[in-house]
Amino acid sequence: MSRWQPDSRGRLQLAAMELYVEHGFEQTTVADIAERAGLTERTFFRHFTDKREVLFFGQDKFQELFISSVALAPEGASPLATITAALHAAALDFEPRRRWSQERQRIINTSPGLQERELIKLAGLSAAVAASLRERGVGEPAASLTAQSCTTVFHVAFQQWIAADNTRTFTRIVGEALDALKAVTAG
């Protein structure tokens, strides 16, 4: 094995996903992943803190996309209009990764520990969006309610988008989920 090989992170992610699907998350070791990728365990740990992080890598970028979208919303935009822009930005970012997202979610659904990790990440996203809304001058409880609504809309739309029989774009589903939220709160 050569000392340097390009795209180590990508190769490790691909190897991990293949092994998680073939053998299950719990049964797959870091050593298995590294071997499948043709790399060392040391290289694995340069890129990921543990085997769970393969599934959650990029969460910081994802959260930053929401925060920057909230910050860039026009001055005077309502809290709902602000999160709408953030949700549409996230949907566009995810659109090319539907197949990977489907596989990832299937793996997460097999493990209570991974499901818990996913919920923790969503709670962190909600807290970050709420903080960003407060920086825009949105008071409480509106900032927290709007942020929680944002993550709920994202989660509901994501589940619909990755469904095997879905043919709609993520952006369209986000729009439909936002319309449903508006209808529920208007009543």
C-alpha cells in the first residue's frame, strides 16, 4: 500500500457505507472499513473520530448553511420567511445526494444509538438556528418556536424525500411542508 492515496475520506465513507449495508453498523469495525478502503486505521482516525461520524460527517457545514441563510435573509423578513430561505438552501444542497441519504437513513434506522445521535444533531441545529434568529432581533419564545419548526419541517420533508416511491424534488416537498405548517398554525 502506498503512503499517500487521493480522496482518503471519500474512500473511507464509501467503504463504511458498503460494509454497514452488507454486515450492519454494529458488526462493522474501523479495521474493516480501513481494510476495505485500502487504508490504515490511523488514516481513518485522521478523518473521523469514530465509525458513527462517517454517517454524520458534514454536519458542521450543514448547520453553517442554515445559520448563514438566516443571517443573509433580507432585513425585516419575518422569522418564517427567514427559515424558509434556509430550508430551501438546505434542500438544494441535499438534492444531488438522494441515494446516499436513503442508504444513510436505512443504516441509522437499524440502530437506536444512531437514531439518538441524529436527534442530538437536530437539536443542535435547532439551537443554532434559534441563536441566529435572536441575533436578528427575534425575541423569545418566537425564536425557539421558529427554530423548532424549521428542524421539524426539515425532518418531515427529508423523510418524504427519501421515500422509495417519491418523485418530487426536496425543494418542492419543503415548500409543501411549509404550506402545511402555515395551514396548521392559521387554524
